[in-house]
Amino acid sequence: MSTRRTAALTFVAAVLLCSTLAVAPRAGRPVRAHECTITANDFAFSPARIDAKQGEILRVAFHAVDIPHTFTIDEYRINKRAAIGQTIVFEFVADKTGTFPIYCSLTADERCRRMKGELVVVKQP
Ligand SMILES: [Cu+2]
């Protein structure tokens, strides 16, 4: 098997493992993702706040309506771009507690700077 093919298969295996881990049972009970849909339209996020508990898997469906927008949270190293009419679905683990700004990082239209939201992650009781 060629090195290139081996590398490709390793990558596929790693991707499959990652997606399996995201929904794998932990401590004997299945982990369900906390699903939220965020719409970006007219230079605003709706809803503008996501509440989560530390350790939750958040599955975000991010939809841009009028122009392309991003869903960006620096502290979580998330920067997802949706084109007009497109919905991007992604997951991440809310492993850090605190309040984290959500914004649009695009610069083509300066009104994107108005777009502000927040992710609030609290400790599990
Ligand atoms: Cu934008």
C-alpha cells in the first residue's frame, strides 16, 4: 500500500473516530448533544445567547440569511462561515466556563461588527 493511501486511510479513520467519540456513551449513559439553531440576519444573531453546562456537547446549526456571516468564538477557536441561505452544522464541547463573546469576523460589510452574542457556560451542579 502506498504511503499516500495509508495516510488517506489514517485520516479517514481519525475522522470516523472523532465523530464516534462525540456521541459515545460516557460513564455508561449516552451523551446527547445540546442542539441550538442560530440565525444570522440583518447584522444580528438570533438568539443572541447560548446557555450551556460545562462538558455538554453543543451541536450548532448556524444559518446565514441575507449575506455571508460567521459564528466566531475566539476562546473556543471556532470560526464557522455560512454563505447566503446556507446552514452549517458543527459540534464542540463546552469545556470552559464563563461568558464568551460570539461575533461575525467578516469585514466585507462593516455592519458585521455590530453582531454580538454570547455563550454562557456554567459549571455542572
Ligand atoms: Cu456578518
